[in-house]
Amino acid sequence: MKATNLGVLFLIELGALAAVGYWGFTRAVATPLTWLFGLGAPAVLIVLWSCFGSPKAPYKTRGAVRVGFELLWFGAGVAALSAAGAVGWAVAFAVVCVVSKALAVIWRQ
């Protein structure tokens, strides 16, 4: 079960990236801006994750700061899906994030 949850944690990290990319590509703006949003939003999240969230991050976050960072990270995925009109997917993503992160805390992952 613990190994499965580690896989789910990785998949929801990728899910947040996919969600903000989906949001960017579904904007009703000129094509160049669609590409900018669709590729730029995930790029911003990747930079933030590499600086603060990854196991090898140069600026490791711990405790309440880590909780806040992850709320913003996964919340961005939920908000992006909701803003793109995929409210059902946003709710499902939020539930999976909450359950998986709660299990990670309980199991000290």
C-alpha cells in the first residue's frame, strides 16, 4: 500500500502540471497566447517544484511552509481544472490529492 501511495503521489504531481497545461491550452485567446499559457504555466510550476518541492531542492521546505507550498501547488491544479470548466475532474483531483497526502503524512512518506 505504501509503495502504491508513493506512485500516486508522483502521479498527482504530474497531474497538477497537466491540469495547468490544459487550462492554458483551453483559453479563448489568440493562438500565440494559448501556447504561452499552455507551456508557460507548467514551466512556472516546474521551476517552483525544482526549487522548493523536490527531494533534491536547493531550498527545502519543511513543516508549515511545506504544507503551504503543497497546498498552493496542488491547489493550482484543482483551480486550473475548475477554471477550464472541468469541475468534476477538479473535484476528483482534489479528493485524490487529499487522500494521498493524508496517507503520506500518516505513513511518514
